[in-house]
Amino acid sequence: MSSKKILIIGGVAAGPKTAARARRLDPDAQITILEKGKYISYAGCGMPFYLSGKIHDFDHLYSTSYGVKRDPEFFKSERGVDVFTGTEAISIDRANKKVIARNVDTGAESVFEYDKLVLGTGSYPITPPIENLDLKGVYRLNHLEDAERIKQALDAGEVNDVVIIGTGFIGMEAVDAVFNPMRAVTVVEFRDTLLPGILDPDMGTLLYKNFYEQGLEGRFGEKVLKLEGEDGRVTRVITDKGSIDADAVILAVGVRPNVKLAQEAGLTIGETGAIVVNEYMQTSDPDIYALGDCVENTHLLTGKKVYGPMATYANRQGRVVGDNVTGGQSTFKGILGTGVLHCMGMNVARTGLGEVQARALGYDIESIMVATFDMTHYHPDSNKILLKMIVENGTKKLLGLQGIGKGEVAKRIDVAATMMLYGGTLDDLLNLDLGYAPPYNTPIDPMVHTGLALKNKLEGVANTYTPQEVQEKLERGEDFVLLDVRTPQQFNMRHIGDDRVQQLTLGELREKLDQVPRDKEIVTVCVMGTRAYEAARILQGAGFKNVKFMEAGMEGWPFDMDDF
Amino acid sequence: MSSKKILIIGGVAAGPKTAARARRLDPDAQITILEKGKYISYAGCGMPFYLSGKIHDFDHLYSTSYGVKRDPEFFKSERGVDVFTGTEAISIDRANKKVIARNVDTGAESVFEYDKLVLGTGSYPITPPIENLDLKGVYRLNHLEDAERIKQALDAGEVNDVVIIGTGFIGMEAVDAVFNPMRAVTVVEFRDTLLPGILDPDMGTLLYKNFYEQGLEGRFGEKVLKLEGEDGRVTRVITDKGSIDADAVILAVGVRPNVKLAQEAGLTIGETGAIVVNEYMQTSDPDIYALGDCVENTHLLTGKKVYGPMATYANRQGRVVGDNVTGGQSTFKGILGTGVLHCMGMNVARTGLGEVQARALGYDIESIMVATFDMTHYHPDSNKILLKMIVENGTKKLLGLQGIGKGEVAKRIDVAATMMLYGGTLDDLLNLDLGYAPPYNTPIDPMVHTGLALKNKLEGVANTYTPQEVQEKLERGEDFVLLDVRTPQQFNMRHIGDDRVQQLTLGELREKLDQVPRDKEIVTVCVMGTRAYEAARILQGAGFKNVKFMEAGMEGWPFDMDDF
């Protein structure tokens, strides 16, 4: 029996992972990778850290953990895999199981046979309809070559006024990489808040508040129309609302799946625009597999098809495809849209559905925002975090969790994602046996605490307004008392400036109940929500009928941002 | 209707948590806490951090997150809870629903009535059969008063030679608190390895190797017989194998549940020696609840009763009891024995069953040890971690995970604990959508990677020996080749000194296959296991019939400890 020919198109992440797994399972297979670009098996996600200087050596981005460059020689000697770089696959002859490829330098064509074909053709950056994108100083951040170019400009001291267009994960990683107090860094976002579609608007606004206080400038709901330049170099970004000086512009408006090859070969393309695969990662042609940024995925909660180009999917799917092209039956069932980001000292993470997303999909949901500490508050390394949880009404099924803060949020998101894989509900939370010690956690984990608070809300024990709802009540001119139960010092540092605000510390509340009007709605507020909840319970216990507290306290209040 | 009387005995953690929850649910209830000691609602787990100086202010250990001391006045004013400190409950009159208590200073007795009684009587430290424990300089670490005494001695410069007896969580937290290079710190452990019962012996040994290299002295399988002193102060610890100089001795040999009151009242005590409760936390008397360190729990995997005195259980059970004494029906189903520890720069965590534990319980298991990075290896903040996973053969059900390392392990343990709550198996791993970005994770999370490696082992794709097994083969004098595939530099830094070791880098292996004997068993070894796995697959692919690789590589090899 002659050895099986496994041909892989694409050598960034999904392809090499597939090759490595397939090789381990089938030592006799002929495994070949075709890659259009110059580098293979590189750490695209590491580019921002190279830009920021955290990673000094460019080579690290395509080296193994034991310091060997992952170049074609490495793949040949250590993996027994033939890699052709600078080689672009231009068509698939499905009938004869052949791929025609072209050398990108010489134009010479060659033919590769396959028994199993794997498409890891990835994605390409969206080019927005902006004039003069060909000016010098305009960058993308999608390939290693892009990172090299930006790094050269940064190192040459050419970059002082940076405008980043788009505030998704890539855009904000670019912000993290280039932001420093000596540069003017501005993000321009077509939608209304930071990380739209990733964070709910309330969470995105609170995150931006933090970045704004550090010096980042944000332009939201603003559309870039054109770039202007001098001597061929960009000098200014023109939007539908004004202009911004810029000597560097980074485009990060998202990516689209690279499906040209698949489409021309007649493979089924889904409504998301990406290649359709089944749970074995097979395309509509059972001998052709596809994975990574060029395929669509199934959302594990909604069952709907979604496009989610993430490195972790490419890698995990690589293992599945590696199994299946060598005779296995592994499955990849879908995704939850989990993502994490480090930006300007803040940890940002999310999984599942956001509130806006869930409502748009027709879910009957309840949500809560909770401000808390990531570990015991008396530990000097503790930091605040804000969590927002979304559950389905009735079933109490966890639908999503978002977290931002200087403190640890990624762990909580991972636990939530694990719960959601199993259809976990709020009723499971007290039985989650998560590790506790003062440097790691609070005795009741912040995610569990958030869920219990949401359970209180669902069961009518906790009656809350979100900060957004309080702001709307104030703006509508409603008559109510906003009872601030913090200490006078805390109040004086920062408070909501309004006549309807009344001060009374939690400690004096039981004794001074007569000072609180019984004929008005009372909304209690504190630093993080804990004392306000206590205060609300005290008032309710004392017979006050119309009492709520503001979720997340002043930690969740972004509406005085202009005061800073 | 008169208000319900809720009487709580014990004011450390479980009791106050119960009171707080009950108060929120029932504003009219008369809630009373009786506490024998001087402090209430304090952070016992914070004591080591006070000792180490990480927490400067003693008051922080019993203050709220907003800086208010949790003393009886606080409980009265903010919670409406009556607290009696220095008040010891001495008997329960179940027929008349009364508790007789005594003032510890005056001896005066008083009577407290209850509708619902809550026992949060906690635990007491085991006093081992060691002579002269009453010498000055002998400490425990169970109450705030203990922490104060040790801190005074540390600050007075009286503590240079410390001996810590017992290496459970408390013992190792004490090590973390007092260890510094200017002191001689020795741990004495009756059992054979560090953290026995918490980590498997192989993991405990590897952890000790790290601590030993930092300067900690360990005496294992050694029993303390007596202490010797001069002028009433301890000077020496005498064991069954020798003696150790000591000007301070910390006893940390564990705790036992404090069940005297319950037992004398005729409540059922379990085989573990702790109070029996149902999942509503009710004792054998339905009007008496018990929780925290004085009760036994159900292990969620085995269904067996276990004694696990952990702060997180006390807190979570406090919420359950708070619900139930006010008419609710909340449940606490059990525990997984999850625990985390920070000690001497290392993160230590475990959940579920260990290998030794699982085998002793009769489980048919398989396990693996994997050395890996906690985030992308090219990120400068990345650190190595060692994970050991245990699953049930056949069902592939996750039974346990242990982790040690400078890198992040707590997150992985929490995810594993979450999976175990739902009966998760190795087949679920590729569908766990955990957050990935270079500062947080590897594209395939280390825990998932470990599980996939274990799956390879179960399916015969990866054939391994544990480091322990390799050591045993060497000691038995077996004829085999230990093929070290690292670079010459790595080999020269540290290697297994034995004639059976052969050197050949992974990169040259495919070309130099003729140098590897075909008639002997080959065991490949590398830094962390990755290259050894590749090498084994190459050899197998080339027709070598008898090939295995050593799990976890030299990272998992502690047997040259004396060389350091």
C-alpha cells in the first residue's frame, strides 16, 4: 500500500498543527504544506508584543519552545513534513485530486496530488472604503511582515501621533503595543463603544473610561472617510466629524475568511461567508477538510453558524483534522466566542453571549454587573474587577460572562465557559469547588458571587438598577432619592452631582431611618455595590416599600467621564 | 407572629456568613452570634500574610473591604446582629430549644433561646504526642492570637532557626511566611513527601526539589519525639532520626472538628469524626444546622464522606444555611477537595483525587505528568508548570488534576474542578472554549494539552514511562537505551548520569537512525517531554518496536536532587 498523500494549503497555524498531529498518527504519510508567504508556523498573536518591545527577538515568533526556528528545514528534519513557502495554491482539481500551485517569485507552476486535502487558507484584512490607504505610514497588523514594518517605524522614532481604526481585539492589541504617554494615540470606532460585539456597551464604556484616564483618546460613532498626506506620508485622518493628526495609521477593522480557492473549487460557502464544515471539519467534499480562519463555526449556545477567527480554534481544529485525515473520527462541536485581551494594564475577557447579543437573538434574559476584588481584599496584590453575567430567565442557564479590570478575570471567564459547555445554571454555583487561598481568590469566587447576586435579583431578594438605568432616571428628571451610603471621604472624592443625592453612611442608617423619606423611591449607591445592597435590605426590613440599589456602585459609573 | 430566633454558635467564618445571609432574607429575625474568642469574622487564611509582612496592619484581617472593623458594633449597626464575644456555649437543651453559655472571663452563665440553631464550632489543632510543647517559642497557627504571638517573635528578631512540624496547607503557608535566606527553616513530615494527601508523592517530591534548591530543609518519614529547651525556651527538636536546632517551632499537624457541644447534645457524629449533615446542612436534629470546619462533607466523585476543613466551604455553606434557617431550600452537594497554595514563589493546586488516592479507592485509572508553559513560550512572562492528570479508564472521566510551578496553575485547576462537577471526560476537552491570548494562555490550554496527552496515552499513540518508572528501570539494572534528544548544551547542563544514556538531538535523529540500536528498548528523554514524544514517534515510524518516552522530561526528574 502506498503511503497516503496529505496536502495542506496554508502554513500559519492551522496547517502546521494539522501536519504535526497527522505525522504523529501516520508515520508513513506524505505530508506537504504549501504556504504563499515567507514565514510558516508563526505566532501571529505575538506580533503586538514584538511591537511593544516585550518580545525583543523577532525570531521568537516562529521558534519552538526549545529555541529552534520553525522553518522548512525544521519541518523536514523534525517532522518529516515537506514545506513549500512562497508557493500559492491557485486551483483545486477535485476530480483528479490535484492542486495547482504557483511560485510567487518565479511564477512557475507545479502540481501536487492529494488523497486528503486540508484548507487552512486563513483570512485577509478588510480594506475599508477610505481614500489614500496607500500612503506611507499606513499599516495593518495581520502578517509578520506587517509587524516588522511597524516596528521599524517605531524604532526610527517616526511614530508620534498614532490613529488606530477599529477597536476589536486586534485594534486594542495594537493600542496596547504602541501606547505610551509620549505618543498621542487615538482610536476611531465606527460603532458607539469600545470592543463592540465583544463587550456590551456598558462594559465597553467603563473600559474606555479607564483608558481615557490613562490618556487614550477615543472617537466613537465616527467614520473615517479619507487619509491626507504630505510627500506621500500620512499626516491626517479625516472622519465624518473632524480630523486627527497622524503620522501612523493602523487599520484593524477586522478580517474576512479567505475562501476564493474553496469557492472556485465549488465547495459550499456558508451565510457567514466562510467555508461550511461538519463537526469532523469536512467540507462539502469529504476528501477536503478546512479549518481555522477560513471556516465558519457553530455557536455552542445558539446552534447558529458564526464566523470567529481565533488562533485557539485553528489549533484545536488542527488536532481534529490531523486525527481525521489519518483515519480518526474526532469532532469539533463549536465555539462560545471566548476571548481575552490585555490592554493598558487592564484584563478584558468575555465568553458566551452579551446582553445586547442575547436580546437580539430573542432570549429572555436577566443580567447583572458586579464590582468586586479578584482575591481577598486584605491581600496587597488584590485588584478590583467588574463582571457582568447574563442568564436565561426561567432556566437560569448561564449565557455569558464579561469581565474587565486590573485584577484577574481570565480565570473566571474560563470557568464560565466550562460551565456553559455543560449547560450549567445558577443553581450549580455553590457546588463549584474552586480553589481558594488569599493570593488567588475570595472564599466565594467573584464569578460565583456574581452569579449569586444575579440569583438574588431573579428571586427578588436584590432589587437593582444598572448605572445606566440610574443615569436615565436622573436625565428624565424623576423624583427619587439617590442615597449614597459611603463614608464622607469617599463621597467627597467623587460623587454623582445632583440634588436628588442624599448622604448617610451605612453605619448610621439603622439609627437615622427617620431622615430617609418614606414616600419616595430610594436608590442606594456605594463604592462597589455591597454596602448599597446592605442598605437596601435594611430599608426594606424597616418597611420602605420602594427601594433598589445601584449595581456595581461608583465603580460602574462612567457618566462623569468628562470631569476627569 | 413574633420574629424568628436564629442563634449561631461560632463567629469566625461560617457563623457570620450565615448571619449576614439570614439577615438579608429575614429583616425581622433575631439573629445572635456567640463566640468564645476575642475576634469575630476574621480572615484566618490571611494570617500567613500578616506573618510574612505582606499585610502590614493586623486590623485588616477583620475589616470589611471598605475598611470598617467587623466587631460587635459593626454587626449591630450594619447587620442588626447581636454578637457576644468571650461567650462560650457549654450545652444545648434541645427539648427546650435553649443554649447555655458562659462568659469566659467572669464565668457567669446565660441562656439563649432559639428557633433555629446553627453550629459553626470550627476545628481545633491536633496536639501531637510530643514532649515539652509548653516551651516558649512553640506556636500554632490557628487563631489570630497565634499570628500575633509569632509576629511579635519575628519582629523581635528572636526567630532564626525555625522548625515547622507538618507539611499540609497550613504548614506550607507558615513556611512561605517565615522563609527567608537569613533563617534556617526546616520542615519535618511524618509521611514520605511534601503535602501528603494533597499532592501525589511524585508531585510532592518535585515541589520539594524546588524548595530545597531555594534553601528549605526537609525531613521526611521522620517523627518528632520531643522538644528540648533552655530557660524555658525551645532550643532543639528531637526526632526518631536525629535532632534539629530550633528557636521557634510551629505545629501544623492538622485540625480536628470541634464536635463536643454537638456530641453532648446527642447529634449524630460521622465516621470522619465530624458532625453529620444532610445536603441542607441540617444535623440529625432538623432545627439544628451545622457547617464549616465542624461538619463532614460528601466527596462529589466518590460519594464518600470526607472531612475537609476549608474556608471556602464554610463561606458557601454559610449562604446555604442562611437561606435554610429563613425558610429556604438551598443545598450544598459536596466537595472535590480543591485547594491552592502559594509557597516560596511556587503555585500549587489540586482538585479531585490523586493517583494514590484513586487507586486506594479501587478506581481503574490512568494518569500522566506533563511539563509545559503557562502561556505562549515566547511571551517574557511565561513560566513553566507541571500538571498531573488522573482519569478513569474506560469512561475517560476526569478524576483529578494537580499542578505546581512558577506559572499559573490555579486557573487550570478551577477549570478541571468545573468539569468534574459535570462529570466531564477527556472527549470534552477540545470543545472547551477557554480564553486565549499570549499573556494568558497557550492556543491549546495547558490543562487541555495535558488531557490530550493522556488521551494519546490511553489510545496507545503516546507510550510513556513516568520519571519514577525510568528511575526504577535504571535501578533494577535493566538493559535499555535512554535516548536524550536535547541539544548538547542542554545535555551538558544537567543529565542523567548513566552508561545507558545515548545522545542524539531530535533534529539529527531521522538521519542517524542507524546509530540507535534496534534490539533494545528505547526510552527518549528531553527537557519537558515534547521533543521526546516527537522522537518516539519518529522511531516508531521507522519500525522501532519497543519505544517509549519519559513524561515531563528532565522537568519531572527529581532523582539527582543531591547533586545540587
